Amino acid sequence: MSDRSQKRRDLTVAEIKAAARSLLVASGPAGISLRAVARDMGITAPALYRYYPALDSLILDLATDLHVELRLACEAVRDELPADDHVGRLIAMVREFRRWVLTHLSEAALMFGPPLPGVDEFHQQCEDLTHAGNQFGMIFIEPMLALHAQGRLPVRDALASQFDIPAEVYTYFLARWAQFYGLIMAEAFGHLSWAVDDATELFEAELKAVTESLLR
Amino acid sequence: MSDRSQKRRDLTVAEIKAAARSLLVASGPAGISLRAVARDMGITAPALYRYYPALDSLILDLATDLHVELRLACEAVRDELPADDHVGRLIAMVREFRRWVLTHLSEAALMFGPPLPGVDEFHQQCEDLTHAGNQFGMIFIEPMLALHAQGRLPVRDALASQFDIPAEVYTYFLARWAQFYGLIMAEAFGHLSWAVDDATELFEAELKAVTESLLR
DNA sequence: TCCTGACGTTAACGGTGTTCACTAATCTAA
DNA sequence: TTAGATTAGTGAACACCGTTAACGTCAGGA
């Protein structure tokens, strides 16, 4: 395959993903259909099989892109703060995480909702996505590592770490991750609306409590 | 309509929901289809419109039933403990919440995942479900009210309460709700598997930390 | 007894993912 | 330059899906 046709191919793939993205935004994860993508591109549906073996693959690819996009958004706000303000950078990234999710509800549903067809199938397919998810998680672990080095991380019982990360940091990260993942997704999926109109206060209170629990 | 035919009608509705439930378990939320339900019942799909105006209504009804089932499961383990052991009852219910979700992944995806078609549509439809969700939340609020009466609830800044509940209890409940909703759903949806093989340790550590933070 | 209403049917419309056979164009190599 | 191989795309078809409409059929109540 020549470079020229490879470029052209990459361009088509990008166009497919763009069309799928706009369908996702307009109609939610279930609104993504090969026929609609093809229609928007002025093409027939079977042609898309030259680029993706199935609809699932396209959705998976899209999810990977979205993870990268979210990570870049968080890194952007992080980099506006001094490199040694680890707490401030963490807070900014968590706030941006929430802001991005709340302004990209459809995308968040795809990324953080339950796996679509069968639970097992998704796990087998998403090794690439795991990598993108890994990178996203890592931007939160980094400041925690720095805080740990300064002895400022309040650690409880440490779990066995699966990565090349001190067990205390790993444990602390998992607890915070689950806490804010849950808070943000509950709000985004509407599972908090029965209890509270605007979850901002709750979110900020949690953030404040975590911040204050950091030793200085 | 006579009582006899009403009974017959209720029986058919129950059969429809049972078929839908088994499809949900077998193939996930997306596996629920009117045609498959009808096929399993030895009937044609349009006949189902005598009982539900659309597929969404059936799914909504199913979700309501599931909320009730989950609440009853939690209440069952709660009632095995002394009525004055509020902390113990809370722990037992949270553990049962997690156990039920992990053993009913498809049901949990339907109940706690992102709303299926459009976010707004779901909110308008789910007033009954809100009620069932309300009842579910209430079983956790009750022990907290009891603990609060004993002055054992560690309260921070209190949010404005939307219910006939002391603001401190309301605030504490929301924080714990989001924390464990998030932890359990992250695990159930596989969004923790990149970081940890078995989240039991993490879950129990969080539970222990919360328990120990309760004043006595 | 009639007849009304509930229950179920078949047929159809438009939508979906996916496969297959085929054409047209483009790129590669002798 | 020309012949062959690869690629992109098409159209028809299959098997699903939700939903609507028109049509039977049968039990219950006046």
C-alpha cells in the first residue's frame, strides 16, 4: 500500500469517526448506526466494512479517541498551574473531568456506562481502550506520587499494587478514583437528580474534604 | 372489566415481564425486544401493544420492579440484625447492594447505567421509577437518621435538604451514596478492572473507613 | 340474544447490521 | 506500456427490530 493511498484511507477513517461522533452527540450511543454514518458521508453502508469489520469496532475506536480527548482536556487545565502545586493540579483536573462529562453526556455514556452488548465481549475487545483508560488514570496518579514523596498522602491499610507504584499511593488513588468516578457518573446519568437539583455543592464539598485531608 | 379478566390480564403482564427479564439476563439491556418476548410467549409482537404502549414502557416497568427487588434483598439482610444495630444494618445493606449488583450485572446496567435513548425523555418517563428509587434510597437514610439522633454522625458543611430530613443527615447520606454507588458501579461496569483484579479488598477498606469514622 | 370490547392475528412500512457478488478505478510490476 | 492484482464502492438480499393498521374471534354483560 502506497503512502498516498494510506493517507487517503486515514482521512476516510477520520471522516467516519467524525460522522459517528456527531450521531453520538445528537442521539446518544444507540444513535450510532452504520447506515446513518454512510448516509451522512454520501456512501452506502457496506462500504464501511472496508474500514471496520463491524459496528462494534467503530464504537470501540471512538471510545478510545474520546478517552484521549478527555485526558488532553484535563492535562490542559493542569498545565495552567505551577508544576509543584500538586494539590491544585489534582483539583483542577477533577473539576475538568466533571465539567467535560457534564458537557458531553452522550460521550460519557459511551465511555463510562455499562459495556453495550455482552459484558465479556467488551472486555476482550477493549485492550486498546484499556491502554487509553490507563493513560487517563495515570495523570491523576502522577500528582499523588509527588504528594507521597512529600509525605503528604494520608494512607490507611495499603492494598497490593498491580503496577510499579507504591502500594500506599495505589490504594489512595483507587479510593479517590472510585469516589469521584461515582459522584460524577451518578450526576451525569441522572441517578442523583431524585435527591438533589444541582450536585455542584455536593461535588465541591467532597473535593474540599479530600483537599483538607491532605497533610501539609 | 371483570375481576376475572383483570386477573388474567395481570398474569399476562407478569409473563411478559418475566420473558423480558430472562432476555435481559441472557443478552443485556439491548437484548430486550418485543419480538423476542412475543416469541418466547408463543405469541406475535403486535399483541404486546395491548399491554404496553411501547417497548420503553415495558423496560421502564421492568426497571421499577428491579428497584423493588433490590430494596427487598437489602431489607432482608438488614432485618437479620438487631433493630438497634444501625451501623451493622447499614454495612449489611451496602454489602448486599454490591453483592446483588455483581450477581445481576445486566439488571444493574439497566437500572444504574446511562438512560437509554435520550437523557431528557427518560427523566420525563421515570416518575414511577423515581418513586421506587426513592424507596431504595430511604432504607439507607433511616439508619442514618437513627445514628444522627444519637449524635454519632460526623457532619461537615450541611447542604440544603430537599426532603423532610435534617440537613446534616441529608448531606452525609448524599456523600456516602455517591461514594458507594460509584465504587459498586465502577466495579460492575468493568471500569475498575484495569486497575484491580478483585475490588473486594478496596470495597471492604472503604466500608471499614466509613464505619470507623462514625462516632460512638 | 346481541353486541361491545378485549385479545390476538396477518400484512406492511421503515429502520438496523451484515454478507455476497459484482463493477470501476487505481496502483504495481514485468 | 500493458497485464494483473489490489482497493473502494455499489446493489441486492437476509434476518432482525419497533410500530401501525385492518381484520378476525371469542367471552361477558345488557
